[in-house]
Amino acid sequence: MVREAFDRELRALEEEVVLLGEAVAEATLRAVDALRRKDAALAQRVDEDDEGINERWLALEERCLELLATQQPAAGDLRVLLAIVHIATDLERMGDHAAGVARLVLRIGDEPLIKPLIDIPRMADLAAGMLRDSLQAFLARDAAWARAVAARDDEVDALHDQVHRELFLLMIENPRTITQATYLMWASHGLERIADLVTNVCERVVFVATGTLEDLNPGRG
């Protein structure tokens, strides 16, 4: 494969990983919207659409591996290809978490929400925004931007802690809320994990831009 064709394929792979990330960001927002509105039909669609995200991840990974196997990319190009493989894997995992939130809507069923959802939608907005920005930083090869995006994970963690505190209090005050409160805690945890995975993406951006792997979320479990 001549250099021009290699560059075209590499650009196409970059564009596809950004499109995959947009699909995951949308799934995250739609899952939480379904939870907020108790929309079982929307939740079902989000869950079903996760199969498409998985298929796109596998196809993207196969294209990267084929390019690696058939070419001898230079160091910079090799970093990009490896980053795309790692980012795509993290995106697939984020999609799984979004689908998990959607499935919680189906578990709750017709039961009224035990409290208005305020912080969980804020977590979804933050996580989706972080994801979109991390992929734009990847396209721009902007390590400083990636570090700034990763730092926003602290906001998601703070909201996650707030959600857990409020739900624990509800469970203590009214044991009948325990089941649904547990589901809402799981939803919050899923969003917190999505934001954590975005920091992985940011680490790959820094790697592509600088050649150095940095731990941008040392507190993650």
C-alpha cells in the first residue's frame, strides 16, 4: 500500500472512531433520558442498539489489525493505530454501561421514581461532553486539551458521591425505596464508569501526541 493510500485509510479509521464515540455519547444521553422519563420503549431501543455499537467496534478493530499486519507503519502512525484500537475498546465498554442504564429502566417498570432525577442527568451530560471533547482532542493531537478533559472526571465523581448520599438517606428513611434506590445507584455507577473510561481515551490522546503514557486518573479503581 503506497503512502497516500495508507494515509487515507488511517484518516478513515480516525473518522470512524469519532463516529463510534458519537454513537456512544448519544446512547448515554438517551439511556438517562429514558430513565428520567420512565420511557421503556426508548430504553429498549438503547439496549438493542448496543449490538450495533459492538459490531462497529469489531469491524474497526479488524481494519486496524489488518493495516498493522500488512504494513510497516512508522512510529507515529503505529501510535495512532494502537490508540484507535484501545479507544474503540473503551468505547465498546462505555456502550455496555449505557445499555446497562437502559436496562434499569425496564427493571423499575411502572413504579414511580422515588425522587426527581437531577444529578444523574447532569452526570450523563458531563460524561457525554467529556467523550466528545476527548475525541476532538484526538483528532487535533492536543495533549493539553486531553488532560483538561480528564480533569473534568472529578465533577462526575462528586455528583456520583452526592447521588449515593441522597439515596442512602432515602433508604434509611423508607426501606420500601431500597430496591429502586439500588437501581439508581447502579445507574450512577455506570455513568461514573463511562467518565473513567473517557480518561483512558485522554491518556491515549496524550500518548499519540507525546509518545508518553500518563496516568490521568490515578484514583480510579
